[in-house]
Amino acid sequence: MRGAGRIWDIVYPRRCPVCDDVVTRPGLYICEECEGSFTYVKDPYCMKCARPLKDSSMVMCEECIKREHVFDSNRAVFIYDEELKESVYRYKYGGRAEYADYYAGEMARHLESYIRSCEADAVIPVPLHASRFRERGYNQAELLAEGLARFFGIPLRKDMLSRPVKTEAQKSLRAGQRQNNLKKAFKIDADVVKLKNTLLVDDIYTTGATMDAAAACLKEAGVLNVYCVALGIACI
């Protein structure tokens, strides 16, 4: 299997998630010179959504103080700045599914204590509508969830949630519009009776509207706690 993997790497060389050049050193998911290019979320950050805080005496950001979320808490690894935005764009729309190995590895490494504390019974990716899945060929959140489920030994439940309604792209909408856009966007497709705690996985957290809509669907079906993780978080 290792030999087959080496042949695959030669035929389809891995690309760096930062510069998109071929990663020449075996076993690495990112160029050595590109390490540290993305900006990590650091203390202090909001205990609800993980958005960075300017005042270390605060526990939650102004957005979370003003609006109650359905999900229980969220954590993120990187700030969604221009560097990460370009990388994620290639990941989602440029066929760079391989970036998921690096992304999921960083999520597992930096969010390990939080994820373990969630005591999740299942890892659930935020689903894509079927038409978007066909366009991309994969669900970017699902690839991240697969990596986390494998690392932590938690069952992956990609059969749990579906997205029967094709909503408008969230990135083009304002905060209030995002919430309305996602009403009834998700549907439960499996029995959740044995799930007490779930870990919901998405690529980018902006306003929390997607996490809230998915969490509401899960909780209405009987899940008690919905904890979330995202690769990046936008500073709005």
C-alpha cells in the first residue's frame, strides 16, 4: 500500500495549500517555507463562537451577546483572512481536495482538547445540496469531518443530515439574510435517538447562521448538545 501511495504521489503530486506549488518532500502536506503562513486563532477569543476578542476581560463577542445561538459552542483554527480565503477558494472550487489532509490535521492538533471535551458520539459534516456536490465532486466539510473522525476514533455520520433545499450562496448575503436563507435548508435522514453529543464540522464560520440552522435540525430530532468546529472564522 505504501508503494502504491508513492506512485500516486508521483502521478498526482500533492499541492501546498498556501502557494499551490508541488510539495516535494514526502510525507508533508505543506511546503516547509509556507508553514505558519495562515493566522491562528489565539487567546482571547469568544467562548461561544471563537471569534477573536480585543478585550481579554470579555467572555463573548458582541455578536454572540446580541444574538443567542442554537449550537452550544464553536472553535476554529485559523482567521479567515485573504491568505486563507484564497486557499479555501481553490479547495472548494479548484479541485484541491487534497488540502483537506493539512486542514484536518491542523484542526485535530489545535482543537484536540476542545474536541475531546465534547465527548461526541458522532462527527457530522455540514451537508451540500446535491447540485453543488455534483459541481465540486466532493463536500469540503465532509473531507474535514472524515479526517477528524479518523484521528479521534469517533463515528462519522454523513448520513445524518441532508440539504434538500438549494439555498443562495451565503457569502453573497448580509447577516439577517443568511438566517432567512437557511430556514428549512436541512433535513434529518437517520435516527438520532442514541446521539447525545455531536460534533458539527464546517469549513468557514462567518455569522453562525449555517451552524445554527443545522444545530436546530439536530436538536429538534433529539440531539442534546451540538458542538461545532470550523477551519476558519471571519472577523466581521
